[in-house]
Amino acid sequence: MTRSIDLGPMPRRGRGRALPGNRWDLLDGETPPTPPSVTVVVAHYRQQAQLDRTLLALSRQDHPASRLEIVVVDDGSPEKPRVPDGVRLVVQEDRGFRLAAARNLGASVADGEVLCFLDADTAPEPGYVRELTRLPALASDVVAAGRRRHAALDRAAEEARVEEVAPGLELDEPGWLRRAHAESRDLLDADDRSYRFVIGAVTACSADLFADTGGYDEGFTRYGGEDWEWAYRAWLAGGVLAHVPSAVAWHDGPEWSGRDLEDRQRAKNAETLLLADLVPVPGSRGRGLRGRHVDVAVHGPTTGGDAARFVCVDSIAAELPEASVVAEIGAAGVGRADAGQAVDGRSLDRVRVDVVVEGDPVRVRDGELRRAVDELDGRGPGSITYVDGSGVALLTVASRRGANRRRRWQAEGLAETVVRHSPSIARIDDEPDVEGYVGGWR
């Protein structure tokens, strides 16, 4: 974008290597010169036997013990869990299911430069921490998701080595997740909806990126969804998503769909409805109903009379009915920004695409803008700027993720910038015929 708009707080400066797009594969074969300092945050609630198995597995990691901190966060169990010497225990009050708050509490006391999240019922193989933290240590904006496998570990001796006994007790993995990782080449081809393939119980990221996201949303007080919502915000903040199948942790018992739960569909619907309100990307939000967060933000023209501004913004809104006008455009009642809220009262903290009129009002026709917004799905360019015949910028469609990556690394070239000329986007040079425009004959 050539015109400056408010993109929110500046991200922390990236550490390590700046990767274009989502190209974590450029780090293949590389290892950190020094093993990173890692804090493993283990969330627990009334699972002492499972916690014992997970802590035993963590004690056998091949990551240097001097660079590994273990923090167990108890979500208000009736009795505090027992932990070995050297493991830090923090406890939060029992106020119902608060996994999101527990993970945030663990992160708040962590000393590691890389955070690794596990649940108490998920025991890692010996190379788990080393494998999962490699990418975040090399590039601080990577969100690494490990492979969660499932086994009937309650049939194994507590002191058994999980990597030896779990394969013989293995249960089915979610087929949809395996297919998604295979089809996306382990998230190398991630797009704006790939947050659904990040499982919070086997996730690692830098402490810096976690802080930039603000952590998990503590409004989640039921099982499920808090990891996807966080992963989406991490993506928008400029995160690089990577699946690391060599980082294996074994969950004790079947995956969610295989558990004996009452009202399963009702529970899943409650999760989906909450995410529809919090994740405004197409395919997650409602088809017609708007949630509280803006997905596409329109920043109107800075010049021109009321008539030209009206035609400009209305023609954009006609192609992008989901968009919200978030900048002062002059025509009374058409729109203005106020304290981070869109004109319709929705929040701007989840904006995915900015549509910026660079100066004079323009008129948009023929679905050109709709196609441009759809093209910015995380796999294509970072921005598309439409210019007139003289090369003067008229309108820019820009990915907020791409902008945040550029700001984090203070570098250009991390996302493709496309410049186009289209007769479907043209400057409004004269006083427009508003009656003819709204009536459809001009």
C-alpha cells in the first residue's frame, strides 16, 4: 500500500531467518547453532497417572536438560498434582474448564524463548521437543504443530517407554487431519483456513509471537476451539504454519470423535457457533449473519465530493457485502472510524484484507474487486495494486498477514506485490450522476 493506514501495534522484531510466504521448507536440514531455551507448558486437571507418564517422557527428552523448563499448570484440581523436583507447578482457581487460561498462565511464568504446549494426557517421544522447536528457534514467527497419535496407554505400565509400547496399543488417528496435512504438504501450502489443522496440545511457537497474539482467548470455557482461534490470530499476526510429523506425542485414549460423549452434535455446534463469531474468514463465519469482527476493511477516499465518495464506497460494498467501512469518507452517515471500531460497531482486530482507495474516488465494476479479495487467500500475492494508464495507484487490496510479516521483519519481498491495470477500476474524474448510478442506467 502506498497510503498509510493504522495496522495496530507493531509486532516484535523477528529473530532468525525471514521466510517468504509460508516457506518453512527453506529451513530443511538446518538446526539452531545452540539448542533453544524451551519451556514446556503442561495443562492438567485431575489426571495424576497420565501426568506422571507425560512428565516421565519429558524427563527422557534428548533436548539438553539445562535448556528445558517444565511448567505444570493445574486447572483447580481438588488436590494439587504431585510433580518431581525440578518441575514447576502453578495452580489456578477452579472456575470450570479453563484450558485457555491455564496455557496463558504457564506462558506468563515461562523463561524459555520457545514455548511448547502439551496436555497432561499426551506423552511425547524422546525427540519431540528437539524436533518441534527447531523451526521456531530458526525463525521466530513459525507456529509448529506436531503429530498427535492415539493409544490405549492405560493398558501400559506407568514406567513404560511410550515410544516402545504405544505403537502396539495404537488407536485410529483422525482421517481428516491426516488428509489435510498430506494435501497441504505439511502446511507448506497453508491458506487462511489452515488454522483448523493446528492442534493446541502439540504446538510450539516463540514466546515473542505468543505475546504478539495476546495469548489464548480466555472466553473459551468448554472443550475445543481455543487452539483454532489462537492459530488463526497467529496466522494474521504473520505466523508461518508448519506441521512436523517427526515430533510425535501420544494421547491416552481416542480422539474426540471416538469418545463416548452425550450430545456430541450439540457440543460441536456450540464450538462452531463460537468460532463463527470469532473467526470471520469465509468458510468459518456465517453466510449472511455478521459476527463481531471485521474480515475485510474498506478505507475510503481522501479527496472528492460527497457524490463521488458515495459512488466509490457503494460500488466497493456492492462487490464486497461482507466488508466494513472503517475510515472517514466525508459523506454524512456513510462511515467513519472510532476507537478501533468499524462504523457498524464491529472490532478491527481480526482484519484479514484491507481495501484502500489510494486517493481520489474510484468506481469498481464487473466483479474485479471480488476476484482480487478472493485471490488473497494466503497462498497467492500479498497485495494487488490497481493503477491508471499513467501508473498512478488507484486502489490497493492487501493481506493484513503480509503487512504484519513485513513489519515484523522490517523487510520487503516476503510476499508478492502485484500491480495491475483494469478498466473495471477507474477514477471518478467528474461529478457523477448518482441518480443514474443507483438507478442502474449510468
